[in-house]
Amino acid sequence: MSSNFISAVRGQHVSAAPVQSFLDDNSFPDFTSSSLALFSLGPDVGRQVLAEVATELNKQACAELGFEPDEFEELGLAAQIHPDSWSLGDQSPERAVQWFIERFPKNETIYNDLPKWYPIGFIGVAEANWREAGVVLVQYDAKEGEMTVRAILLDPSNAGAALISLRQGDDDFNNIKKFHEKS
């Protein structure tokens, strides 16, 4: 199911207009405290499974940074479930990636007006057995008013480290793919 989602969205083009303020060179915000939204991509993945995934990804990310859990939480969790918008499983994959850009409430802020949500990517869980199946990383690559959707299946044993490296700007999507993609 994850591979079907990835195949359906990889290379899709979407307008950058809804997130342009996050992409402008003059006002590019600091995403180092932003959380990637965690979504269900399948009918068997409920909030309880997503909570389990979030806990594990954040534990891995915290360990990667060498932080104490309370320090990590203060910095900003790597992955969170949005309280209202958490399931994309009732939409086609193509519509789901479009919905995230157009409708997901990206303008919530945390301290110092930093974005609470990472605006150009999210995590999807397509199967309840995510520890074997992996988790999907979707990222939008912006180029001149348009964005191309990139998606890979992350190895669940180190997905949290991948997310924190991406969020902190230590790695780009290609390095995440090279070192953290599930084989």
C-alpha cells in the first residue's frame, strides 16, 4: 500500500502559491522547531497507530540529537498528529498531496512566530504494521512557482533520525533517500 501511494504521487506537480511565504528568500523561516505532520494513508491506520508512530519517531529523533526528552519537546517534536486533520486515507494519493498544500493549517506558530508545522512535507503511515512496512516521507521540491512531489519509504528503524536531519537542514531529500530509504 505504501509503494502504491509513493508511485501515485512521485513527480506530481502542485502550485507553490499556498506556501510561497514559507519559500521566499527574504522571509524564509527557520523550520528547526517545526513538526512534520503525521497522517494515516490507509483504512487500518487509526489515531492509536499514529500515536505509536509519533512516539517512536520522536524517541529516535531525540536520541539522534542527544537531548533529554524534555529538552527535545521544548525544541519541538519531529512528528506530531494534528488534532483535527489526521487522515488522508479517504482521498486519492494525488488529491492527498494537493490537499496538504492547499488546506492543511500551516500558519499555526510556536514561540517567536516560528511555524509549528513543517510546511513542505509530511509523514504518512499506510499500514498498521508500520514497523515492518515503513513510513512514507513526502516532500515538496519548490522551483519557480511550482513544486514537484518527492516521496520515499523510510526505514522505520531510523526514520526519526532522518526527519530530524531534514528538519534541521543537516541533510537534503537526496541524502535522506540515500541513507534512510527502506530497501
